[in-house]
Amino acid sequence: MAVAPADKRKIVKKRMTKFSRFQADRFKRMNPAWRKPRGIDCRVRRRFKGVTLMPNIGYGSDKKTKYRSPTGFYKFLVRCPADLEMLLMHNEKYAVEIAHSVGAKKRKEIVKRADELRLQVTNRFARMRAEENE
């Protein structure tokens, strides 16, 4: 079926949990998405021990493994079978992801062509009936 990724480098995530906004757990009206605290007395901004951590550049991913999926491939969004021809020589680097807007008939064509090119399809069975999968 599909091939293994050419670069077998281990993907290291320095932090898996999201950085949530300071005191967002105390108020329901507050969005937990990160916002930098700007208060003059704020313990978080002043980086005191034992308080919420702030995101900084040190948490960034390795440049060589950034944007990779856990399988080791980069995602490539495909909307029609012709888009697969771009990946002709890159089946060890990119995995195909069929766009959300693609219908069942066109999906079938894309999956068939991807198998011919030995490309991995991440959402292969999306919008397929049970009897068609076999």
C-alpha cells in the first residue's frame, strides 16, 4: 500500500498542554485562549515561581520536524485527482488529505489514483459506505 516516511526522525514536543490564559479558569466569561498579561503587578508577567507559565520561543518545535503528523508525513490537501500528480516523486515525504468539500465519487477516484502512486491517504475511508470499503 503506502510507503514509510524517508526521514524517520523522532518528533519531540516540548509541551503537549495548551497555554491557557491567566485566571481563565476562574471566570466563565473569559476565553481560555492565551493572552499576554500586561498588569504592573502581575505574577505571571514577572515570571514568579509556581505560577502559570508563559509561552516563549523556547517551546517551538525542531525546524526539521515542524508541521509533521505523528506518522512522519507532511499533509498535502487534495481537491481533485490532478493534484496528486504533484506528489509523483514525493510519496515518502507527503501524505494526502482529501479536502472536506470533495464528494464521494471524486473521493473514490482520488483514493484509487493515490494507491497507484503509492501515496498514503489520511482520511481514506471518509464518506465511504461500509460495503464499498471491502
